[in-house]
Amino acid sequence: MRILMVTEDLPAQQVGGLGKHVVTLANHLICLGHEVDILGRSDRDYASSRDELGFKGRFIEGFTMSRNGWKETQLGVFMPPKRPALARRIADAILAHADGYRIVHYHGHLPMVGRYLPASIPFVQTRHDQGSECVMHIRFRQGNVCELTDPASCARCMHAAPGTIRTAVSAHAVIRYRREVAETFAQRPTIFVSDFLRRNFTRAVPRAVMSKSHVIHNFIDLKRLMQVVGQSADVKPGSILVAGRIDEAKGFGAFLEALRPHLIPGVVVDVVGDGPDRPRLESAYASEEIRFSGWQAYEEVIRRTRVAHVCVVPSVLEESCGTTVLEALCLGRPCIALARGGTPELAAYVRYPGQLALAKDMSDLVQLTMAAVKREPVSREMPQVFGADVVSIAAKIVSVYEEIAE
């Protein structure tokens, strides 16, 4: 069938998890004989990122996402028309290109896009983050997970002391946003990458109709991993790998602060990635025991994961469905993470007992990490089959496509 993938996350010079998900799924579907195009941004240079993306199909420059601030930061409020207007912009681009496609599959950050499309467009979306109910997408504020559901409380994400008028405007924006998203979910099939995401939305919008929703976890590309690392590898005893975007929500700083007093001779922490907190953390923690490697290409991250004694995912936000965890599990590495968000659901993909250790807090995370790194390294050959491989997961997505295209 002809399939149009749509995302505002592509193209990009450094492709994030959502963008990688789209390209991996699209390439796999092409290998199965489907015709797949990606509709993305026109205000970024696709040619310069083509090799990094590795997409095997046609990329369509469909819409711009520049000049989208709407002066929210200056005004200190969420503007009620902003996100509906951006969703309409993407919907207009879909309408301009949707002719002849049996499925339009949206992966993005504006979950009401489907509301602005005619019913004749065969549309499905995948929700990758908490942006279904949180306009900031991550439900993380002042260093902690945000548990609040009252729209008025969201005003403090735009202004420290919003006052009556700013609170009213921001609350109205959030109420409208959630209403339009709920309407979209009631009308259009929606895939959530974890049951956690679906539950969190219904916690914020209890009366939402979710009968058209599905839960289909993220995936990895086992074949590609095999091409990068081969069948077996020598584990580096004492090595701890921490990879990802280096910011407050991902927990790098909190983890390094808690871990450093417990480091012992022979243990080396490899911090892979870039982000706003990197300069500060590198200045404070870089040493022979804690090494900052900066941003690395995906293949290099996979190679380092494969030989790490222990992989740690210290995210203090609630991860939706951490691909980093799935990669570690597939590569046979012990993985330690906080028991938050969708991460506990990934225990379904462990390859041996105790491979995924879930910590209750950062102190527990450090204790589990040091206990794991003191044990003899686990050496496992690559699996022939993995439950979260794109081959298995894409089959579930195609079954949703078939229901829509009937």
C-alpha cells in the first residue's frame, strides 16, 4: 500500500528518537514492498542530512515550522490559538499531498492534526510523548515530574507568578488544547507507544473516549544492530554507559552527583551525548573516572552499548517508551533505570532474569548500578529474534493500517 509518514521532526542534523522511529518504520515497510514517503519540514535542508537519516524513500518538503513562538515567552502565557493554528498548517500540507495514499501516519507534537482533516483522509497518529495533555510535552517542572492536572496550574510553566490574567489565558489555552485532542482521539485511531501514555491522558481528561486507541511499544532494528556489532563482543569490565540528551530531565547531573562518592578503582563512566547541561556537568565532573564523549553517531553509540558492563538510563522525567532501554536489552546488556513512566512495561523484553533493574529513586539507582558493575560481566550473543524488533512491532502497526484502509 502507499503510505505517507508525516512529522515535523524531520529533517534534522542530529536525529532524535522520534525521527529515528519514523525512518526505521518507513524503511522496514519499504522492504516489505510498501511505497512509503515522508512529508516533513521545508525550512530545513534535507540534502545535508540525507546520509544521517538513511531514509530509502522519497522525502517531501511540505511545511515550515519557523516563526512559531507567538510571543508566548515574552508575554508569559500559552496562547490559545497557537497550537490549533500549527496543527491546521500541517493538516493543510497533508491535504495538499494525500492524494493516492491509503494511509497517512502522523508522528509529531500536535495531536489535534487529525481534527482538521476531512473524514475521507485515512489518518492515524502515534503519540510518542506526554503532549497529548501537556502543552510542554514532558510533564516535568522545577526538577520534578508534574502530577498536576488542573489547567490553571499550567500557567506556571510560562511564568513564575502568572497572576489572574495570565493564569486565565493559559488555562483557556490548555482547556482548548485538551478538548481538541480528545475530539481527535474519539474520531481517529491513535497509537500510544506505552499504556502509561494512554493512562496519563485519561487521568487529565477522564471523560475522553479512547475506544479507537491502541498501545504498540517502540522498537529497535535488530538487523541493523547485527550489522553494526556482529554476533559477539568483548565486554569492558567496570564500564558504565550513560547516553542521551544531557539536560535536567534526563537526570545526568543528578546521577553523576549521587554516583561520584561511590566510584571505586577500575570503574569508568562513559557519558555520551550533548545538550544544554553538558558544559556545566563536564566542568564539574570530568575526570579519569567520568569521561564525556560528546555527541556520537548512532552506530558508535550502539557499539559502546554492546561492550558496556552496565547501561544506565537515569531519566528523572517519565520516559514514554525508552528506545535506549530496548537497545540495551536487545544487545544483552544489564540495564538500570528508574521505575517511572513506560519503562516498567519494557520488562516484557528482557532476555534473562534481572537484566532490567528498576530503581525507586536516584539513591537506589546508584546502589543498583554499583552492585551490577561489581558482578562478573554478562556476555551474550545477539538474539535471532527479539520481541521489540521492528519486524514484530511493525506487523501490529500494519494491522491497524489494514483496519483503517478497509
